[in-house]
Amino acid sequence: MPTTHAHSLVQLRRAMELSEEIQKLEAQLRVILGGGAGGGEIPSPFVAPAPPTKAMKGGKKGKRFVSPEARAKMAAAQKARWVKKAKR
């Protein structure tokens, strides 16, 4: 089984190369975002913090709100389940 061993070594080397490349890119990103060259967490540009809700603020808890689009989606799914059950 020398091919399996050689193949895994190639994969390991590639993984190490990718890891080093990622570390270099993260360092560049920290410099660009003003975090300096030191460590620290990199803020993700794709995840925004959730706005505080009434429950988070300690306000009065009310009924849950479901948008009309979500209601329509749930209704369509339920109708599809009914049709599926009626065909049996």
C-alpha cells in the first residue's frame, strides 16, 4: 500500500500549504481592517450583529410575529401534506 501512504503525504503537504496561506491572508486582513499585525479575532464581513429585540431589552413579551410570506409558505407546505395524505 505505498500509494495510499504517498497519497496521504501529498494531501498533508497540500493541507499545510493551504494552512500557511490562510494564516498569511488573515494577517493581511487584520492589517487592512486596522487590527495591526498582532493576534486577535477577525470580524467576519458576512455576519452582522443581530439588533436587540424586546425580549433582549427586558421589554414586554408579546405574541410572535410571522410575516405574510412565511404564513403563505407554511400554508402551502401544509396543503401539500394534506394532498399527499389524501392520495394514500
